[in-house]
Amino acid sequence: MNESDHVSQHTCSFSLHGANPHLETWVRQRVHPFDPSTDDYHRPPFSAQIQTTKQSAIYALHGYHLGKKPHDAIRAYVAHFTAPGDVVLDPFAGSGSTALAALQEHRHAIGIDASPAATFIARAYLFPIDINDLLARCEAMVQRAADELQWLYATRCHRCGGKAMLHHLVYSQTYACPRCKEITSLFEALQQEGPSCCPSCLRQGKRVRIHSSLDRLGLVPVGVSFSCLEGCHPKRSTRGIVGTREEREAFDRIDLAGIACLERLPIPHPIPDVPMMNRIDDGPWGDEWRPSRNFRCIRDLFTHRNLWALAALWEAADGDLDLQAVLTSAMLAVSRKAQHLEGGGGYIPGHWALPPMTKQRNVLETVRRVFGRSLVARQQLQRLGLRGDVCLSTQSCTDLSAIPDASIDYIFTDPPYGGMVQYGELNFLWEAWLGLPTDWHRHEIIVNRTRGLSLETWTERMSRALAECHRVLKPNRWMSVCYHDGSKGSWSALQQAIENAGFDAQSVGSATSIDTKSRTYNQYTVDKVNKRDLVLNLCKSPRARVFPAATVVGQDAFDERVREIIIAFLKKHPGSSKDRIFDEVVSTLLCTGPMQDHDFERILRQVAEPQGECERVVETGVRRGAHATSWALRP
């Protein structure tokens, strides 16, 4: 196959400010009307266990929180359930992975999401782009802001007194020592031998721990990394509050004085100075709020220097959506979420936790790195040979009235997992910068205590969304629901929503899953039960089963049913891990009867025992602790 065989031939219609007005026409022009007299469609449930990775350039083109699925995993489902030319729907489209998988298999796709930021990011993946043209536009943007950005990160080399350029600044949280009450930075406390401790107390022979659970008193600059532009060797150097006397004095004289001077100057560019989640009082702005995350406005997420640089580039982008996608992709890496670690950093997605030490990177250098990676991703996207058309619509999937009955050939979706990921709160940063609507939050399908959205509300709204999916899906076709949650009541709520919509959950003999081999820190270090995404195949079938309330059994009887499932599974698969056993229990219960709350851990230990302890080694190769990984039935 030569390079010309890989040329993409696809289109992408999108709307960021509400429902796509072309959706109804788009659908009618592409669907094959359902005719029961000639329809001979038949597919068995998808039964393969998918293993994939998130470590790809395409996946990293633009971040989108925890749980984002690699398109190649979804591609296997699309290929199994559909034929070329079919129309695939994702009612919770997120960053567009389902639509991308559909195009790769030469299908058409519809992506629905209530969040304008989600549609914006999906467009970045799906809208055809000329790479050379994008490169020229990006260079033009940089050139328009270059002089200002060079001034923002200019400094002096303390070794020769010549010009230098800042690469990053380190800011550290400060705390009051529990013993002497002296205020110290975590950065200083970590310089001592052994666990972090108060330097003042240590000089008196006392070791008093300084740790991030103490009350935070505010961030202070503690160090910089820079390159001399006038011939010093080595070219790159550092200085800060810890080091030689010359370095400490230079940090005070050059860097602290420079920061103070810069922060007195107003930013000469528009910035989205809006309160977080539009909350104007001093209370929690959302479920992601914590005392340690008490930023009130979007500007609070950035240092003055980085906010200025980002605003300069944003204005230089001049409304170009492709350039704005590069900037939003880089945004968290230059925010206060970027953590400072020895030898690196990065940020942890999926929440608004702010690290106690943050590395404030040079914005232009970061944007160039992000753009370089995006070029690699776009080259790979072109080689996928995408075929088909995509329609993206920003709206709630509880109303799909623009899509006719029995018109969709297949649905793959990854809905919100109760309150596990607060999409509205996490997307607010991007939507504020983009000037996109944020009034969709009141319709969000989420569990959110701050907004008074309970699990019952989630179940009611999810039922309406799945009912719309049932309506637009052709008879005997399939919907695959990818789900991942271990919170109490979540799975039973999902089952209730599935039943309310009229779907039939088909047993496939074992739990079908997507395993990206990518874990959070807690998933590596704690023997948790939800470590991969369970995929439920739901068929629009006249044999749909409804479990009336009368079939709900007492807790003892239900626990006995769980025990039976565990015993049967471990007889067949001795030595399975806890998370595999949990997948089997959930899959079986969802397919065969009503799900009820139960204590899985307690029931598992009644009938099985860990076979031993073994060390988990994370992908970085760092050993993180010893935990039981395999279980067998008790004698």
C-alpha cells in the first residue's frame, strides 16, 4: 500500500454554540432507511478483551481528563457491529474518539456532547487540516507575540552579568512549623536529609516534619532555571533560595525583584477574568473545590507572567480555532497544576488538585513543544486514511429529535460515571478562554452535591438519554456502553437507566473490557476493584427484559448470589485478580438480574483468600508497594 492510499477523505460539520442546525439534514442524507422486510442484520455480542495503550501521539493531541478512550480500542467494536457506510452515534462524544474510530473504518459518525469544550476538542481531532498551512499559521502567531514573550522571560546571568532566558520558575507552598511557628517553604524543607522538616528546628537539633497536609499559607518563588545567551559554560544554570551565597543573592536581586516589578504592570491583553463556575460568593464553587484548591477566578490558576504570555499568544491567534486548540492543549502545563519534581514535572488530569510545588514553564517553549507533538499526531492521523463524514453537535443527548427513529446503525458511548469526573468544572477553564457558553451545566448528567444533582437525578437524566438512543437505533442493532466506577449505587443506577430505556443487556460469557494499562497512582498502589473499563453490549431487541421491583431480593439472598458468581468464576479462573473478579460479578448481575448495593470486599473474603503478596511495578519502573494481586477459593 503506497502513501496515496492513506490520504484522508472526510468532512466535519460542527457547532460550538448550541445544537448543530444541519444535523437533521445531515442524517437524512446519509442513513439507509430501515426496512424490516429486507433487513438481514445479525451480529453476536462483542466478546474480545481489548488491551491498548494511551501512550500514542494521537491520544496526546489534546488532553481530556481521566477515562478518555483510545480510538483504536473503539475501532474494534465499530468494525464488529457495522459495515462501511453505516452511521455511528456517540451521545457522550467527549474528545471524539468514537467518531475517529468510525472514520478509520469508513463509517459516518455523529458526536453529541453538552459541553462546548468537548465539541471544540473533538473538532481538533476530526476537522481536516493542511499541516503545512497550520505550520505557517502557528509561526505567524509566534512571530506576532515574539518580542513581548522574549521580554517577559528575559533575565540576567549572575555568572557573567549578560543576557539570559528563563526556562521555568519554581513556586513552593509555605507552611507554619507546628513547633516553632516559623514559616518555611516545602522546597526548603525538602533540602534536609531524610523526610522534609523545618530547617529552623533542625538547627536546634529537633526534627519536625513539614508536609502538605498542614495549612497552606501561600506560594512563593523559590528558584529559576535559565540559559545564558552570552557564552557561559555550561549554558544552562539555576539559582534560588537554596544554594551558594552568590546564587541566593542573585535570586533576590534579579528574580524576586523582577517578579515584583512585573506583577505591578497590568496585562495589556484580554483575559477571561471570570469567577470559577460563575460563582460570585466565597463558598465552594463545585465538588472539585477544596480548601487547598480555593482559587476563585480563572486568572488565579496562573502566575502573572504566564497569564500575560498566554494572553499575548491567544490574542495573536486571532480567533483561529486550530491555533486555539494548540494553546488549550498547552494550558494546564503552564498553569499552577504543573507540578515540580526532580528531573521533570507534568500535571495530573481529572481533578483540580494543585501541587504544593509548581513548575511555571516558559509559555512559548511549552507551546512549541506541544505544537511539535501535535504535528506528529496530525501526520499519523493523515496516515489512517480516514473516510466518511462527521457531524458534531453541542447539545444534551436527552433530546435527539433531529435524528429520526430507527436511523442509527450502531452506538458506542462512554457516559459520565456518576460524579467520578466533574466534566463541567474541569472544562470551565477552556470554555472561559474560548468564550463558549457555560449555561449547559444545569443540564449536565452528573452527580454533583454542590449543584444539588443526586444519583437519582443522574438516573433520571441517563434514562432519558438512553431512551433517545433506543429510539434512534435500528431494531436488532447494538449499543456498547463503556463504564468504570466503583462508587456505591452507581452500577445499580446504570442498570435502572438501561432498563428504563428498554434495552436488553446480553450476557457474553465473561466481562468484556477495555484495558489501557494506564493507571492512576492509587490504582497502582491500592488493591482497587475498578482498573479497566467494563463494556456492556445492549441490543435493541423485542426480547427486552424488565426487572420489576418485585424481583428485588433481600440483602442476604443477594449476597449469596454474589458469592455464587465469585465461586463459579474462581473455579474456572483460579488466581484471578480482585479487579477481574469484580468485573465478572458486575457483568453477570447486570445481564441476569437486578443489581443491588453490596459489600464486594467482604463477600470476596468470605469465599476466597489472597494467594500472597507481590510487588507492583508501575510503568515508570518505580516500585510503589506490595499488594495482593491473585485470589483463590478457600479450602
